[in-house]
Amino acid sequence: MLQVYFLNESASPAISPFSCSLLLNVAIYHIDKFDNMTLLEAIKSGHDRVASLLVKGALLNIENAGSFLRTVIVKGDSDLLQRLLSNGVDPNTKDYDQRMPLHVAATQGQYSMAKLLLGAGASVFSKDRWENTPVDEARVSGNKQMISLLEEAKSAQLSEFPDVPHENSMH
């Protein structure tokens, strides 16, 4: 338990990470009193070296990952989004309205975040509970740059996987 305490302290932005040798034999799935996993805290705090060591032996399992990513996008934290995607968070995870992070980025006009999500494999074809795709959301918001980005991604995804049925290839 002492090693977990040190590891959680090393994930804090106020304290620099300890040496790699202290990370051996650590309870990597430890959940703190705020329901945060050690790996998530390291990523949120920007301790990429600690996170990369943890990810070799841990899965980043975020409860309600879709809602968590939605919040990251609404806050505009592209650095955190990049770190989460780099550490295995699925860009196609959905929130309670069946919206993917790409839906939210399209609605919010978060162009750079949409590019990150697309680069990590986000699908432009997924529908939310109202049957809207991220492309539909971009059209409603009227952001021409976002519409163009998503239309290009749609064409690329169609040509990359032409035999795979898409949720909404007619939109």
C-alpha cells in the first residue's frame, strides 16, 4: 500500500515523478477516494513517463469514458485528450445519449480535437440517440471548416473500408 501512496503522489502535478524503480510491484488498478485510477491521474497530470510505464501493465479503464471525454472536449483540453487517446482510450466510446466524442467536438466547433479523434480512429458514421452523425452535428452548427474536415474523413473511411457496412453512409 505504501508503494501505491508514492505512485499516487508522483501523479500529482505538484510533485515530480519518482524513479522508475519505485514503480515496480505497484497496485496499478488502485482506485483512490475520488474514484480515480492511478493511471488516469498520471495522464491528467501530464506525467507521461509514469503513464507510459503504467500502461505496459495496466488498462486505462475509465468508468463512463464517453461522458469523461465529452467533458474534456467541452473544456477544450486538447492536451489531456491527446494523452488519453495515446494511452488507449477508445475514441468511439459513447456517453449516455450515445454520442461519441466526435459528436461533441463537431457541435462545439473543436476542430483540433476533432482532428485528434479522427487520427485516433473515431468513426464519422456513428449515430447518437437522435440518429445524428458527427457530420450532421457539424452541419447544424454551421462550422464550414468542421464540415469539410468530417466530409473528408467520411470519404476516407468509406474508401478505406468499402465492404464494411457503415451506420449511416447515406448522410
